[in-house]
Amino acid sequence: MKITVCVKRVPSTAARIRIGADGRSIDEAGVEFVLNPYDEYAVEEALRICEKTAPPGEATVLCFGPDAVTKELRNCLAMGVHAALHVPAPAGDAAARDPLATAQVIAAAIRGAAGGPPDLILFGRQAVDDDGALVGLMVATLLGLPAVPDVTKLTMGAGAVTVEREVEGAVETYEVPLPCVVTAHKGLNDPRLPNMKGIMAAKKKTITTAAAAAAAPASTIESLELPPERKGGRIVGEGAAAVPELLRLLRQEANAL
Amino acid sequence: MPCILAVCEQSEGKLKKVAGEVASEALRQGQASGLPVVAVTIGPGAPSAAAALAPFGVESAGAIEGASVASYSGEAYAAALAAVAQAKGAALVLLGATSFARDLLGRLGALLSSSPASDCIALSFANGAFRARRPVYAGKAILTVGFKATPALASLRPNVFSATKVAGKTTRVETIAAAAAPAKCARRTGRVDAGGGKLELTEAEVIVSGGRGLKTPENFAKLIEPLAAALGGAVGASRAVVDAGWRPHGEQVGQTGKTVAPKLYVACGISGAIQHLAGMRTARTIVAINKDREAPIFKVADYGIVGDVDEVLPALTEQAKALRAAH
Ligand SMILES: Cc1cc2nc3c(=O)[nH]c(=O)nc-3n(C[C@H](O)[C@H](O)[C@H](O)COP(=O)(O)OP(=O)(O)OC[C@H]3O[C@@H](n4cnc5c(N)ncnc54)[C@H](O)[C@@H]3O)c2cc1C
Ligand SMILES: Nc1ncnc2c1ncn2[C@@H]1O[C@H](COP(=O)(O)O)[C@@H](O)[C@H]1O
């Protein structure tokens, strides 16, 4: 059982977002970068499946990004991932901000990886920087693999996997033949934190650097702006006594009732 | 003849609420670009759903049916939609940003070699090209992107684009045989409704959300649900109460929950953490009820009441009920 997990390095969700000088990207000064929160569920699920299969499966983590991603890759190795593959993207490289180019680079890296194609490829549901929710299913389609997004439950079967995903007002179940792609949503599992043993073991694991891949972006970034400030609201009053005035404002001023 | 393809989501012949929003925005972009609009529906019930697009002024629609799309599969639906987009020479393909588009937009991008723009809040057309504006960094910034490939692909955030009715139009419905599905597909084998008839959070016009300030799970039933019912809205929750097991994850609003853009969002006992704001910042009107005058939520709320939920919510529920009864 060979599993590949694709992970992305993103600003922490608590980071204050300021627009950079180019007006097209954020000012990264002072911003803390972390492993994309949804990708932690994907790494954890890969490790759990590997632990449950006999002989134990092997999980490889893959990231297309600047050299700084080795911190996130090292973090995954410390969680217990067996090997890591870094596909270099020069900082500010347009391909890394384009869904199709990113998917093409990742698909090529997976096709070309030593040891042949994986049985299962896991992604996060979306990256919390561009919020695209695109790359996982794009890679699946480029590789001709079946896939289900936003998975909250996964059960390994013989030659297939059964998964659940939440949709509006319902939970759906899918049967997916292996090899396939799944993107991980909150609730799939509780990601482990690397322990000392893991951190020490990670030091002995290698991060392979693949050849830099080129892919032409299919979109252009015109501008990045802060959202319009919500015009200052006001406190209508205190306690239940303020309710009549609130309802009047909602009806007459905000036309919300 | 290039056109704009409006993919109108339906289930068993009934259009989803966002379908009207997609159809109307497609027609608006059609006027801006001079391109004709073709709406498409797909799967069992597609023809009656397509016919139901007339009130939105859609004059030409395709209903995609066939063995490959008789039961739902992301691979099969994406293959069928991509084939129609190519056959019609689509310059722009629009979907509503629901879980339907989360399963299809990426696949369409790979099949049509185009980078999609997901969850858009505005579209524009200028000197021969479409552009899209979409929230990024959980709504803390707005990105404007251009499309270098054809067709341009975009999903539209629900409740943001208006669905406008147009009188006196009839829709000419053409049935389209769905293209074959790829050899390997994920097939949907089951579907369990979670809480029958409950208003879906992302489609609700009014949402009443509760946070840790409710102090107990029982207070949700006692204070939040009656207010939501009085306002005809859905119930939302902060991550704190979802993680505490008081409310299901499906009700969580925010960074790792749902993103909602209702007409009215009432935040009760919610501090207004950045990750919660990420999910409801684009609501048209925000009301906050919190006993702490300095709670961050008050900086975002249009109207606030400083007070205890135990005291304020029952009064608000009663008077809102009386108001609705009077009208
Ligand atoms: C990666 C990540 C993702 C996250 N995603 C989400 C997300 O999707 N959604 C989300 O909501 N959070 C999310 N969070 C958590 C977020 O940071 C906050 O912890 C959470 O939103 C706080 O919930 P709360 O406002 O209910 O609780 P608190 O922050 O504890 O606020 C409770 C509020 O209730 C008020 N209060 C107390 N008693 C009363 C009373 N009797 N009457 C009136 N008011 C009262 C208090 O003054 C306080 O302001 C995420 C965090 C991280 C790190
Ligand atoms: N540069 C990247 N390298 C590796 N994986 C990525 C990269 N970008 C996105 N992904 C994966 O694709 C998922 C969805 O990303 P997105 O489509 O950008 O929201 C992420 O959660 C990751 O699993």
C-alpha cells in the first residue's frame, strides 16, 4: 500500500493579511507559515492506513513550493511519514499560484516518482490561502483517477475505498476503486502531534528534491485588495430594553426583516 | 458560435436556489459580452428542471441525460459537462459554488485545460475578456483574476448574485445525450438526509448563530432555535460549541466550517474571532448580542446589543414574532 500526500505551506489562519507592494500578493514580512490545516488530516489518514495494512504501507509527502517548504516537509516526517519529495518553485513563481499549473506539476511529479504510481493520493479539502478547493480533483483528472472531495469518513476495502462526504442537508457515501484520490475534510480524524521520537527519526529521513518543473499558468493575477471596510456599526443599547429599537432599525434602515 | 454556459444545479427535476442566481448572472454577462446564453441541467429530471428556467428569462436550455449520468458520479458528470461545453463552444462556464461545484469545477478545469475561479463574488467583462473577483485568505482579501484559457470557468458564491425574474419568456429545451463516463468512476452508493427539511445554512436568508456565550447545549434549544424560527432562519454555531459537541459540524460557520452570505446574521454569545468572521463577513446585515461591550464582534456588527443572551433573546424572539404576525 503506497500513499502519496500532497501538502501546501500557507500563512497561519491567525495571520494579519496586508497587501504587498506589488498589489498582487500579500506582504509576507512577519507572517507565520504553517502546514495547511486540512492537509494535516490528509497526512494523519495516510499514517493510519499505513499502520493498519500488513505489511505496513508507506506514505510519501509531496510539496511544490519554495525551499522554505522543507520546514513543513520535516514536520510531516516527524509525524511519521516515510519519505518526502520537494518540487522546487522559485518564490513568487506564477505557476505556484495557478491551479492548473500547480496540478500539472504535481501530476508530473507523481507520474515520474521512483517506485511507481501510488495506490492512494490524499489532498486537503482546500488550501486556506487561495481557498480554491481545486488542485486535488484537477490532479485526479489529469492522472485519470477516480476521486471524491471533502471526505469526513474513509474505510479501506479490497481494491476499493468507501468514503463519506457532507453535502447540503445530507451525507453521501461513495465506492471508489483504487488507485484513487481523496481530499480530506475536518472530522476525518484527529491529527497527531510529532513526538520527540518522531522528530529524532525525521532527522534521518531524506527530503528528495525533484527537478524544477515548468508549467504555464492559465490565469493572470490582476490585483489583491483588502475587502471594503464594513461601515462602522453601532451599539443600539443594553439589555432587552434595546430590542424595540433594534427591530425598528432592522426593518426601516437595514431592510433586513 | 461562442456562448456562455450556465450550469443550473437540480435534483430530481427541481432547481436548486442557486440555479436562478447562475442563470441571471449568465444573462447579465451575456449582455455585457454580446454572447448568447445556453443553460444546461444534468441527470435524472433534467428536462423538467430546464423548463423551470423560463421565469429567469432563459430562452435556450439543454437537458443532459443518459445511462452514464443516471446515477451520480463526479467523473461522469464532469465528462458530460465538458463535452457539452466544447460542443457549444462555450467561452464562459458558470456553476453555483455548492458541493456540486466542489465536485465538478476542478475536474472541468483539468478536462478543458483552464484554471477555474471558485466561489466568486463578482464577474466583469472588458476589452474582450472576463474577469472574476473572489475572496481569498478566508475573506481577509479579495483577488481579481483574468482567464488565459477558453472556456473561462467560475463558480458563484450562493446568495451573492441576484436571481432576477423576467416575464413572458419560454425556454426551448433540447435534450442532450450525455457523453460516455470514464472507465473508473466513484459511484454514489448512499445518501442519508441529515435532519429532514432543515434549512441549509449556505442557502438561508437569515441565520441565528450561537457561541460559547450560550453556556449550555440546552440554551440552544431554549434561546437560539426559537429566535431562528421567529425570523424564518437557520441555526448556525461557532467552532467552540461544535467542538464541545453541543451542535453538529454542519452548523459550524467560519474558517473550517461553512461560509455564508445571508441577508441577516445574528451572532449571539459569539466573541467574533477572526476564524469565525471568515465565514460570515459577507453577510449583508450583522447583529451581535454579547454581554461584553469590548467583544471583537461589535467591530463587525452593523447593530449590537450589549446584554445577556438569557434576557435579550427571549424578548427579541417575542417581539420579532409579533412583528411578523402584524405584517
Ligand atoms: C485553524 C483554526 C480554524 C478555526 N475555524 C473556526 C471556524 O470555522 N468557526 C469558528 O467559529 N471558530 C473557528 N476557530 C476558533 C476561533 O478561533 C474561536 O476560538 C471561536 O470562534 C470562539 O468561539 P466563541 O465565540 O463561541 O467562544 P468565545 O470566544 O469563548 O466567546 C464567547 C462570547 O460569549 C460572550 N458571552 C458569554 N456569556 C454571555 C452571555 N450570558 N450573554 C451574552 N454573551 C455572553 C463572551 O463575552 C464572549 O465574547 C478556528 C481556530 C483555528 C485555529
Ligand atoms: N503547491 C502545492 N504542493 C502540494 N500540494 C498542494 C499545493 N497546492 C495545493 N495542494 C494540495 O491541494 C489541496 C487543495 O488546494 P487548493 O486547490 O489550492 O485549495 C491542498 O489542501 C493540498 O493538499
